[in-house]
Amino acid sequence: MTNTPAIPTSVLTLASEAQRVTVLTGAGMSAESGVPTFRDAQTGLWARYDATALATPEAWERDPALVWSWYMWRHHLVRQTEPNAGHKALGGWETTASVTVVTQNIDDLHERGGSSRVHHLHGSLFAFRCSRCSRPYTQPVDDTPPHDTPRKPPACDECAGPVRPGVVWFGEMLPNSPWEASVRAVQDCDLLLVVGTSSLVYPAAGLPRIAQDRGIPIVEVNTEETPLSTQCTACLRIPAASALPRLADMHVT
Ligand code: APR
């Protein structure tokens, strides 16, 4: 017996009939892989820090070694995790529909789950660049434990400036090309799934509005209600790793 609620037939029909599916994902997508969500209290080493306060240009200016160490901890953590059934379902869905993932996550679990079209709105944990001259830094980084002693970021090969994570911090602009590709993916789909995001952080949180204005059905997959919930065609209060295989399976005959 399972306690997971059933998915309404109307939603299963939307999923099975959609030829172009766009999936906007947030931290809840990777929660069941063991990656802590952003607004969860942090555990262990980082319990005394607020994640949303570490992911800022101000935190970097104040203490680059602290911020670097936090990213090295996350880098290490994500390398130990595996895509969950939700990531794999999105990858598998590509055999029967055109599926585009627009993610706020900086992990690589969508790619490892088999998705081939992934737009990273907030950058990647695995890309680094110089904080001074912006030159990409492609050398291996040391993410080995322990992570409790702040470690200095590496120096840029070109200008010796401190190397920073290639992610978008609060208050920073989103990279142009993934943003534009994401807008197109939302405009051009038959179904928008919004999975595991608090729908609080703009501009990503504004993407569903584009679909809504075009009359494109929006289905939210989130264990909790969000500010988007009332705008959706349907809301599934089911964890991503349970809901997505059931939605995608409709395509597998
Ligand atoms: N399945 C579905 N939804 C889940 C699950 C799950 N297993 N677990 C948690 N959730 C939901 C929560 O209810 C919450 O709404 O995922 C959401 C996670 O919210 P956040 O931690 O705020 O993550 P997100 O919305 O992705 O944050 C957006 O803000 O901090 C910045 O740049 C960072 O990309 C991040 C952005």
C-alpha cells in the first residue's frame, strides 16, 4: 500500500498528449537525491549559516574563503549523490516527447539523469571563473574534506585574481543565453511542469506567467503550496521522485 495521492486523470492526459514539455525545476527536484534545499535549515557544519546569506556578492567580498569552502562542500556533496527517479523520468521522457529542462539548480543531476536539453539559469557548481577578469578556470578544484576550515580560493592563471564559483548570486544578473533559451522553451511548450521550487526568486519565478498568458497548462509538483499554486491548472502535492515517473510513464507503451 502506498500513501502517495493519485494523479488526476486530467493531468495524466495532459502529460500523455503533450508533445513539447518544459520543466522548470528548483531545489526540491534534487532533495530526494540528498541535496539540501535552499530554504531548509542547513545541517552539520553549515548549520549556523543561512544559505541565502552565503550566496551573495557581499558574503564573497567579506569572506571569500568562507564562501569558497561552502561551495567546495556542496561540490563534494553533489559528486556523491545520484539522480533520483524524477531526474531519470525526465531523461527517459525524451524518447516520446520533446522535453526541455529549465533549472535553477546548480547541480548536474538532470544531465546525469539523461536530460539532453538543460538550461541552467543560476549557473553551475562545476564551472568557475576569475572574480576579477572573468576568465574561466578549468583546473581541478580541491573539494576534499574536511570543509570546516575556510580555504582560500585558487588564483586565476591570467591575473591571479581569486577564482569564484560560476553561479548566480542574489542580486546578480542571470546569464543571457540560458535566460533567452528558457523564455523560448516556456513560450513554445504544450505543458509547463513546475517542480520543487518555492516560486519566490525572480526572474525565474516569472517564467510561468509567460505560459499562463498564452493559455499553456501549468502543473505544479511540490510537496507544499507556493505563491504560484493558485495560478496553476493543477497542483500535485507529491514528491518529485514519485510524481515525475508517473507523468512520464504515460508516454511509455
Ligand atoms: N518534491 C517536490 N517539491 C519539493 C520536494 C520534493 N521532494 N522537497 C522540497 N520541495 C519543495 C519545497 O516545498 C519548496 O517549495 O521545493 C521547494 C524548494 O524551495 P527552495 O529551497 O527555496 O529552492 P528554490 O525555489 O529552487 O530556490 C530558488 O533561490 O536560493 C536561491 O539561487 C538559489 O536556485 C535557488 C533559488
